[in-house]
Amino acid sequence: MSNIYMPYLATIEDMFEEAPGVKTLNLVFKDPKVRESFEFKTGQFGLYSVFGYGESTFCIASPETRKGYIQCTFRRVGRVTTALSELSVGDTIGFRGPYGNWFPVEEWKGKNILFIAGGIGLPPVRSVIWTCLDRREDYGDVTMVYGARTVDDLVYKEELRHWEDRDDLTLIKTVDPGGEKEGWDGEVGFVPTVLEEAGPGAENTVCVICGPPVMIKFSLSVLERLGFRDDDVYTTLENKMKCGVGKCGRCNVGDVYICKEGPVYTAAQIKKMYNDF
């Protein structure tokens, strides 16, 4: 697309209620040529617009291995996300993208993968999870540690059940103390605590982590104790961005524009940008 400010038009083909205030939109581009030719890499993001309200930045939550549609998952928190959440199947929205760098999944072939996510931090990780699962033979052991404040706050509940039933990965799900309810069959505890108890091995393993800053902070300490190198731990800073093309300055950290050089970084790279990550 020659004009970076001109969005593609997309139809909401389906929508799913993931958790209180959290929805997933299944989007199909209106232009058949765009629908057939559109490609992206897992970890890239886009700007989703409701005409008359503005646009918001989210990762593409679907995997690069699935063609013909894209998905986004968002929490209703402001003007644009409220407008998005009030749309219906068949409505039209705008999409600009894909922008940014991506998770180097090709470089991870032959390695074990550890996914760590908290709450609404699972959508940016979901694209990587499904990309790796769709190419399952390329990777070693796959382990997921996912938690939320309460059982109701867990997103992608149907997919969590599917992942639990698979015999080629290990899913450890948890909720914060007090967040469990009758019938809960997962762990009860904060993600960093559950991660340390699980004790995944660091040898030949890369980690993808996303979630609340406090969860990431304490999980990184656990990963360090488990022997993970900062260069083998990846995350995304897509929540820092606004315009997506380095014009508004919202994502500027020192001489770095997250939207232009990111949003995917290793823990080692982030520690050079922030005094305390």
C-alpha cells in the first residue's frame, strides 16, 4: 500500500467473548486481492479503526500460518475499544499494517519453547503459540505457563482446553489466590511462583513472555535462577505504541522508537533501554 495512512477495509466475520470486557474479532479483508496476498510475521501489529472514533494498536493475534483472515483480541478500556466492542458481525472496520519486527521462529527450529503469559498478555503470545504448533515438528518440548487473576479472567478458554488435551505440549494454568472457584482444576498461585515450582529447563530453550509488568519483573528473576540467558527471553512492547510509524513519539525510549525497531525485543535489549525492566 503506497499510502501508509490509508487503511484496508475489513469485515467482522465473527466475534467471540473471551472474558469480561475482552473480545476477539475475526476479520476478512473486503478486497479479494488483499485477502489472497496479505502476509505478516508472528509478532507484528496493526492499527484497527472504527470510523468516527479513531484507531487502536494491537498485535495480530492469529498465526502467520493461517491465511485468509486475521484476528485481534482486545480489552474494552477507552473510546476506540468501546466502539470496537459494540460493533456486530458484518460491520466494517479499518486495518493498517502489518508493522514492526517479529519473533524469530525460524531461528528457533530444534529448540524447546517456553511460553509465559498473564491475563490479557496471552493474545500477543497466542500468535507465536499457534505458529509453532502448526509447525510442531520443527520444535522440541513446548511448555506454557498461563495465569490470570480469576478463572473468569482467563482468555481463550476453549483453546486452553484444546491445549490441555494435546499430548505434544505441557500447559500449566493458574489463577491468583482467591481467584479459583468450584471445579477449577488448575494451580492456585501467582505466575512467577508457579513457574519456579514447575522448574522448566533452560538448556536449548527459548522463552516468550508477556503480561503485566510486575509479573514479567518477577518471572525474569525466576528465569535467571533457572539458568535462562537474557538473549533467549523474548517479549513484545506493542502496548507502548500509538501511531505505528514513528510519528507521534509516544513509544520513544531514548533514541529508540518501539514501533519502528520493535515491538519484539529480547530481555537483554530491553534492559539496555530501561533501568529496571
